[in-house]
Amino acid sequence: TRARMKTHLRLTLLAAFLIGALAFLALEQPAAVGSLLNVQRGAKSADQSEKPSVKRPAKLLGQPDRFTGIGVREPSGVAYHARTNHLFVVGDEGSLVELDKDARIIKTRAFADNLEDLAVHSPTGNLLLLSEKKSELILYDPAAGQELRRWKMSRSGLLGQKPGGKNSGFEGLAFREDATRDGGGIFYLVHQDMPEMVVGIAIDMAAPSGPLKAQVVSRFVLTEKNTKAAAYVPSLDRLLVLSAKKGIAVLRMDGTVETEVRLGGDQPEGMCVDADGNLWVAEDRGKALLRFKGGLEALQERLRDTTAPSSPPGP
């Protein structure tokens, strides 16, 4: 019993000594106590601390208007048609729907294709539809409601290398008018992954159906993952590239990324900008169109902030 009492007394004295030492440190060196407690609790030391979080730019675009019941089961691409002031939307199931500027259905058309995106060929007003699984481009006259031609693409030829995935292909399409090019401009094809790449091509628009006759004029390798769509904005002279994970990358016309804007949403897969400066996004899983009012102005603001010179250091 005496041995137990002595052991208990020693432990009590040791505990009192430790408490006294911590109290002394708290008075003389509070930072040391904080450091000691952090280590005991498994907190990260200064050289292990996480990087400060980057300011999220998701609020830049504001809260969108959401349109459902647009006649497309899985919206995967959207394009603005300047001549009619209408929107055209395509879906994975092969739907092509013409909408007015408030997303009300005007016409519908069904294709036996997996349609991933589309672009307006502004010199003629025709649409170029992208069929991913068949690796085809479909030229379509929306005024006549008539398919004109189909061209088969060679992915390896366009990419300049053998693609790495059987289930990934070209998912995005945009057009930039340029009278010096065959076909009146450049189409930009977005390859989803393996590799993530934008390929600029000039197409012989008068060529008959068959293998695609096109000249590759540019290849932009992307760092964005799971890229889905593109849109060229003339007033910015920039190419917007949509990534389902990172949002919108704003590319200069040499392929370099100028800035990025977080987007959110339920699997966004297509986008365009209309004449009123609204940014439209096709939301595949959400089965909807999103309209970000003033989206173009917000992007212009972001670009001004990006290019503005930094303030000189103070004295």
C-alpha cells in the first residue's frame, strides 16, 4: 500500500510540474505553447500548411435564368443564329431544336446521330452539326429544314497523333469568320481528352459527302480536363473553351489561356453568346438551358482586370 501511495505521489508531482511548465511558457512564450499544442494535435506546421484558397470567380456571372422543357432530353450544345435571332440546341439523343430568344420551341428535328455540338456558318446561315460517335460533320440548312452533306473525319489526321481513347472524340465546335480562308472561316473542333486539344480547320464547304476535305490551320493543346465545347466571341476576339470540371477558359487566338471563369451547373456541355450579350449554357444532366444575363460584359470585365497593369510598390 505504501508503494502505491509513493507511486501516486510521484505521478501527482510530475503532473503538477508539467502544468507549471506550460503555465510558465504561456506567460513568457505563448507562441511556443501554441506550436507545442499544434504538434500534439497533429496540426500542420508552417511549411506544411495548405496554399491559400484562390478567390472563386463563380459570382462573376451571377445567378442564371433556367429553362427546362426545351424539347431536348440531354442538351449537349447550343449556338446563336444571328440572322434569325434564334438559338439552336442539339442533344445526345439526336434532337435539333430551334428556340426563340426566351427559349420557347419553334421547330424540332430528329437525327439518327449522337449530336454533341453545333456551330453556325455565318457566311451562309447553315448549321454544322457534330456527330461524335460517327465522327462526322453534318451540314444542315435550317431555313429549308434539309440536310445538305456529311463528311467523315479522321481523328488521327486532325489531331496529328493517334487518339488514346475509344470512347472519347470531338465534342465541341465553334466558327470564326475569315474571308481569307477556304469556306469563309475557321471551324474549331474540341477533342475531349487523350489528347485535350482544339483543332482549327478550314473546310471546303462545297465538297460532296464523303471524307472531310479540310486544312488544319492550328492545334491548341489544353491543360483543361474533360473539355466539352467552344464558342468564338467576335467582340472579344477570343475563343471560349468549356471544361466540365474547371469552367470556361478564355483563349487568345494563339491558343494561350488568358483567364478562367468558374461556372458550376449540372454537367455543362455547350455554350454560346447572343446579340444581347447573354451567355447561354447547355446543361446535359440538368436537362436545361442556363442564361447568364450580361455574361459577355462580365467576361470583358474579367479580361480588363487580367490585363490591367499592377500598382507600383509603395515607398
